[in-house]
Amino acid sequence: MDTFDSSTARETLDGVAQVARASAHDFGNGVLASFAALLILATLSSVGVLTFISTRTPSVPVPVAAHAAAPPQAITSGHTPVAHGEAAFVAAALPYARQVAPRIHWPVSLILAQWLVETGQQLPTAFGYNLGNVRGYPGCPLVHTASNGDFCYAATVEEGIREYVGTVGNGYYARVSPAAAAGYAHGGIIGGARAAAYALGASPWDAGHYDRGGGPGSLLIATLDRYDLYQYDR
């Protein structure tokens, strides 16, 4: 069946009405008028207008947005700050160092000093957000280097912190926290950070033992002094 729009239906009805008026005028009322009515119904049925009238529902305007809705944004599971240089690095890393410090019982200043040295004062590095240049271990994403072996890769700061805290707790660095406590008891904030730096330098974390020429840990102490990182322990 053909589909009628409103203009087609209106034209058809006007035509049929003209037929009816002509029939009534020429033949008068009564039987011939009835014949005209039947003629109208037959004509409507033959062209499908009755079906159009009975089945058509009023159109309801549907609002259309000017622009399609934007797709939902991907939800990130962590933070990926970008930093270059000491000031920018400390600003980005300080909140995380403060989160880590009470978990491993190391001074915030020492954590920042180590991260500054290990990352070259930039985020991210070739190993992403592996803040402590943690060596590769089973379960972490690996990046292979030709000269130094495998390192963990961290896609976010949070992942880097998990790798870092896990490494601190493996037993090789158990002397750092007691050294910090003893140093603090004798020399306050500065004494605690320096004692912890010496202990970390004596550990196997860095192949060169953070030795700047003044013994194990001297590079960490130089970093603490240069940037006055002690202030973040107060």
C-alpha cells in the first residue's frame, strides 16, 4: 500500500468533496445523495485515505541535541605528573614521599633525595614512574637494558610506589629505619636524615653505594644539603 502524507490526503479529500457537491447539485437529495455518500466512501477506500486517517498517529516532536553526547572518558587508575628539575620534581613528588614515609619509617627528606638521584630530577623516566630505579623482579613489568639488566616499569606514580615500598621491605634495607631513629635521638632532624643516608649508602640498593667521594651515602647527603630537604621532615 502506498503511504500518504498530509498534503496528499488533503488533495484527495478535496477532490472527493468536489465530486460529492457536484453529485448533490445535479441529482438532488434522497437516494441520489445517498449514492453520493457511497461514492465518497468507495473513493476513499480505493485510494487508501481511510487507512491513512485511521492508522496515522499525531507526530510528537522529539528534541534533538545540537551535538552528539561525548563518549565517556577513560578512567585512569593513577597519576602521571610531568616534572623537570629539582623544584618541579619536589613539588610533584613531595605528596607521595609523605605517604610513603610512615609506611617504611624513613625520613621524607631521604626519600626525596634518593628519588631525585635515581630519576635525574625528572618524571617520567625511561622506566616510567619507577621512582627508586627498582630492579626487575617477578611480577613487575620489565624494561631490559643492555648494560644494567632489567628494571621495573611503572605506568603511574601509584604503581611506582608499590614497587618501591615492596623493595624496601625485602630485608636488605632493614638498617635504614633504626639508623634514622638513632640519628634523630642524637642530632635531631638533620642527624636522623644523615644517619639514614649513610645506612642506605651501605646497602646494596645502588651499585656505587651513592658514594660521591665521601664514602657510602655521601651523594645522598650532598643532595639533602644542596636542596635543604630537611625542611620537609619538620
